[in-house]
Amino acid sequence: MKYYAPENAHFLLPFQFDPTLLENDLKKCSTYNFLKNYVPANYNGDDYILPLRSIDGRLDLPAAFPNSSEKFKNTTALEKCPYFKEVIDSFLCEKDAIRLMNLPSGRVINEHVDYNCGYEDGLFRVHIPIITNDQVRFTLNGIPLTMRPGEAWYTNVNLPHSVTNTGSTNRVHLVLDCIRNEWSDKLFTSVGFDFTQEIEVAEQYTESTKKRMIEELELQGTPASKKLIIQLKQGTS
């Protein structure tokens, strides 16, 4: 498996987007229904995800399938949001899933890990806050991150992470799953990503962790996820 070095877990990327224009496009999405999370153990609540780019451009499919960019299309919601499209085009690479992620006031995303979603895996997830407040706590690998509107953050969500929102407003992020390329390698070099840490290590999982991984991979249903399920059941990596 890949080794996910703690020092490469998160970076503030050198972008600053206009919070007002982001909010304007968010308002255009108010006529669409935000979907429930597809992994209730992580977050079991309504009004959580609005797909902006999804498999076949479907608005009813919240799941993110890493490294399946050829299947992804913009949804009708994204087509109504010119500034979102401008922001997305600032990342000079292919994209997988893109969505709005909403955490209502008083709610919690339980600590969990995602899979194959780190830069070492060929993919990088970017969070761009649109609406937030001082009482939002995004914790990644034990470290709290303060994300401000218009910023762009890379987070390696293969590592344990959770979010709490005890403030009076919702927290809404524009979240991009981007595909690593030469341009992004230069970008990550500029922010201090340590490429010497990209190594393979032996993989050890507890039975409960393995069961959870298999459940989430079954939801993806991709050839890559099916292969990993077989490996997990056989006890190989």
C-alpha cells in the first residue's frame, strides 16, 4: 500500500477565490435537492451533497468513484454556475467527482477514512469553503484545520478526519476530486509536498477496519474497488 506521510497530509494551495461570487452561485443551486450521504456511518443526515460533476451527470448519484474521470459529466446544476466553472477550470487537470457538501448547524461528520483519495494515489481532493463559521472544526489526522471562504485546501482523506459544526450557520464547501498530472506535481512542489515520502509499506488492518473498507468499496462498484475487495478478503494488499 501507499505510505501517507503526515507532513504531506494537508496544504493550503496558492489560490484565493471570491467568496461573494461563490455564494452567488451557491444561491443558484437552492432549487436542487441536496442528497443524503451514501455512507450513513460517516454522516447520517439529509441535505448533505449536491453533485456538480458525477457519473453520467446524474443529480441523484452522490457517490465519488476515484479515478473514473472518463465516466464523469457536469450536472445541470453546474451548468447554471459560471463562477464555479471558472474556479474548477483553475485546476489544470482532469476531474472526477465535484460536489457541494453541506454540514448543517449542530451536526457532526464522524471520524472516518476514505480510500485511494491521496496525492500518492494519483488523486487530490480540494476543499473550497463557501459558507463557514468560527465554530466549524475540521480535524485531519488529529490536527484542526481552519479553512476560510475562498481558500483552497488539499486534504489527504485517507487519514482519519472528522468535522463538527457547532456554529449558527451551515458549512458549505465546493469539493473537487482532481487527477494528478505534471501541472499538479509542480503545484504540490510549490507548497512543499515531500515526494521522497512516496513509498510502499506493508498493510495491516484490523478485522473491523477491513469490514468497513469492504462495505464502502462495495458501494463504489468499480473494477478497481472490486479488485481491492478480493485482496482484502484474501488478506493481501
